[in-house]
Amino acid sequence: LRLNALDALSGYSSALKKIVEADVGSDIDSASLELNTSLVELKDTYQKASHQDSKIDNETIGLLATAVNAIGRAVVEEKKRSAIKEIIIKVDPAVQQTAIMISKDLGSNTDLAKYAYESLYNTRGSIQTAYNLEKKSNNFDSRYALLVRAKEINTAENSVSGFFNAVSKGSEAIAKTHAAMRKAVEQ
């Protein structure tokens, strides 16, 4: 669910980009729909993952999507800026909340990271045992395939901590970047 929350943050970012780049009515309509969908996903995924209320509710999501859609076919730059500013300010608490959850729950020292490492370690051990049993046969291709697979698993095993650390740091970077955007639009 934490990775789904990360996907939801990515969807929100993509929708915000589409709004910024929109220049005709159909682009605005599409961006508005994508924003609504991404914010509902952000809210729902956070609630499922944390068993807590999100800092954004359905009413606010609807108002934000309506604000974007109200830009309409005229696409007046000032209205677009105003809508983007409102979106960033109102969504920031939910982005911060979700990014903090991901950062904490998917760090390199979490139970999930330890479980992933242990699972890979055990899998590699099983493959090595199979290789040792296979040594009695003269099937070189089979033994070689087991060695290759053990090496792949070992590489993944050694990468677990770095992967989870990168996810955690990336989530922290999302929070900092969005906070900076909020600060910039509030000025």
C-alpha cells in the first residue's frame, strides 16, 4: 500500500503538470479529471495504508477539480495561476502526510525491508542447496542456471537496503519540494 501511495503522489504530480501545460479547453477538461482521480487515489490510499483520515476530503477534491474546470475554454493565464496556487496550498497537507508515512514505513531499517532481505537470503540459500544436490548429476546446464540465479538473488539481496533507503529519501524529497512550491505560491 505504501508503494501505491507513492504512485498516488506521482499521479497528483502528473495532473498538476498537465494543468500547468494546458492551453486549450480539452486539455483543461482532461487535466481536471486527472486531478480529481489522483486526489481521490491519494486520499483513499493514505486512509487504507494508515487507517487514519487523510488531510484532504472529497468536498475539497471536488472544489479543486471544479476550480480547474472553471478555467474553461478561455484559459486565462491568471485564472490558471490562481487555480494552481489553490491546488498546491490545499493539497500540501495531504502530500506531506502521505510522504511522511511512506518515508517512515519504507525506510531501510523497517520490518518490510528486513523481511525482503530475509526472503532473498532464504531464497538464495535454497538455490545453493539445490545446486549442491545437483552437483551429483552431470547436468552442467542445470547447475550453471542455478549458479546464475543464486548470483542474481545475491545481487538483489545486497540492494535491498539501498532500494528502501532510496524510496524513503525520495519520499522526503517529494515532501520538501511540495512544501517549497507551497511557500513559493503563497508569496
